[in-house]
Amino acid sequence: MVRIGVIGGGQLAWMMGSAAKKLGIELVVQTPSPYDPAVAIAHETIFAPVNDAAATKVLATKCDIITFENEFVDIEALSILAEQGVCFRPPLQALVPVLDKYHQRCYLRDLGLPVPHFFDIKGIWRQDSPTENKQLTIESQELGIESENLHNYSLQSKLKFPIVLKTRRHGYDGQGTFVIQDIQTLQQKLESANNLAFLLEEFIPFERELAVIAARSVDGKVVIYPIVETQQEEQVCRRVIAPAKIPSHIQKEIENISHTLLNSLKTVGVFGIELFLSADDKVLVNEIAPRTHNSGHFSLDACETSQFEQHLRAVSGLPLGNPNLTCPCAIMINLLGYEISTDDYITKRQKIKQIPRSYVHWYGKTESRPGRKLGHVTVLLNDQNPDEAMAIARNIENIWYAN
């Protein structure tokens, strides 16, 4: 029996559980808390932070292959283990270009993929010698700036507000992303960031946000899931509609982007790719997640092979499964926390389950807080009717967020 180690024990690892059982795979999970969702489905658990490479060394003695539930890992420390023969899938060299958002954006641009205009920026506090006062100066590798005042014309001329500021590591679900309206707000963010490096990019007035899940096998085969429309509120995904209603040439372009990216990285496993679609049908790549992704949760109930089974198939060397939909359309609604509570919301969940062809997935988290992903619901539809899909979503959200 194949044993796969999973670094991270959140809901993404938890959703691998049923697929692992189906495929005859045992999961060994490295995660810090006994209350993390994946502990419930793990054959064995190592309780340690996900960036604890010493714990990962122990994990490696208990499994054949190690994969990742999230990207909050210490690549340099893991590289030592890889040199000692530990098998990571995706391989570490496929993660290196994408973990830092600025490096990721440079990699995509160098591949010739369409991305928003961007540059790196870092605010550094320096002490002025004559006055001994501290002043904020700006560094940017992209712009060739080593020490410049934010208000200098040469730098200001490159700032077109609104503009988007993103932390380069560890941002997810909108965390670490700020839409900046003016230079004063940018100054305040950089002043309070304690020398943190950022990605600064143009604000895209997109018509829709799209996403796609793609998987690559050990032998280089790539399969692509139906492209979806994602709907965000306060920079957190609220709904996913599969498939997205887009022209065939847009679909083909996104599929080509997926093939180019996964083959260039020589990755193994599932990647999530987030995209913008402008009013004039221009596609831009927003971000890459080197793992299973929220936009693919619909696949658990609406596809021949879920993204979680696909990931396990890929990393264990099994043939990839069919990613096609088993229904004309599906809508996925995230169940987000809206209060601080230890409630399990069983009454609301039971009410949602009464909706025809609905599938409720509850992650078993012990505490709710605003914006936290507690579960999701997928509803299968008989045709691709956006009005019907949104009516169902509103009904579920009215049940879930009702006082």
C-alpha cells in the first residue's frame, strides 16, 4: 500500500481522505493541532508546524512520497531532505518560482503569459545622518531603485491609482492584499510594514474572475478541468459556477496557458490558476496555487474525478482520471464564518441539505470566525442557467447568514 505524507492538515488535506480510501492510499499528515480537519482522516499524524523541516524528516520515514496541502513551507530546509533522497511531489524545483508572488509574476511574464503590469516594492527605514530622524525610502529590483523617496516624481510617475499591493508570501483568501487609492495610503502601508517586501500591480477593472484546475502526471500528461467563474466578496471567494459561460477562444487560451505553465514547471500534481477576464475578452493570469484549490471543490460532486483524487493519482504515479463534469452545470457556495463561535450550525446545515441535489461538506473546524471557511455546498443543475444558479446561491446564503 502506498503511503503519502501530506504537509498541512486543513480542509484541503481532509478532502483527500475519501479519495485516498478509494485508491488504497494511506495518508500521514504533518499539522500543528489535533483539532485540524485532516487529523480525522489521517492514518497517522505528526503534530508539528508545516514549516518544521525536522518534523518533515520524520514524516519522510513513514511514507513513500510527500506532497503539500499549502505553500507555507521552508523550501531551503526541505531541499536538504530532497538531496538525501526524500521524494517530494510536486518537486521542490516546481515550487521555487511560484511561492513568492513577485517571483511568480516574473516567471509567468518570462514564459510569455499575460499578466498585469507589476513591480516589487519595499519600504526601508533609514536614519538621516544630520538630523538623526528616520526616513522611509523605497527599494525596487524591478525598477532599479535602491533608495528613493516615495514622493519623487520618477517613482510617482509609475504609480497609477488605484493600485494593488500584495504581500509576497503567505497571503490567501484576500489576506495581505490591499487596493490602494492614493499615495498617502501607500505611504502608510509601507511605513507600518516593518521592512516587508510587496508586489505592486496595476488594478484590473475585470468583467469576471475565472479559475481553472489542471493536473500533470509523473509522465507529463496534463488534464484540465472545466473553466469556472469565481465570485469574490471582500477578496474572499463566495461562489464558483462550473462551467463558466465563455467564448470557445477564451477557453482554448486558458487551456493553452495551463499546458504551458505546468509543462514549463515540470510539476506533478494539481495546480489552481486564477485569472481575470476583461470587458474586451482579454485574459490575464492573476495568481497560481501549487496545490488543490477552492475553485475546484465542485469537482467532488460534479466531476468524474475530483481534484483531490486527481492529485493523489498524479503524485502516486497512477493514471490521471477523467476531469469532465457529470452534469450540465454546478454551483459551489462557500460557508464562511460570520461570528466568533464554537457552534456547529447543524440546524442550518440540515436545512441546506433539503435543497434538491445539494451536497454539504462540513470541515469540522472547532471555531468559527469572520471569513473563515467552515464548509461548502455544491448543487448540481440540469442546465447552464446563470439566473437559476444565482437564485440557489442566494437561497443558501440567506439560510446560512440569517441571524
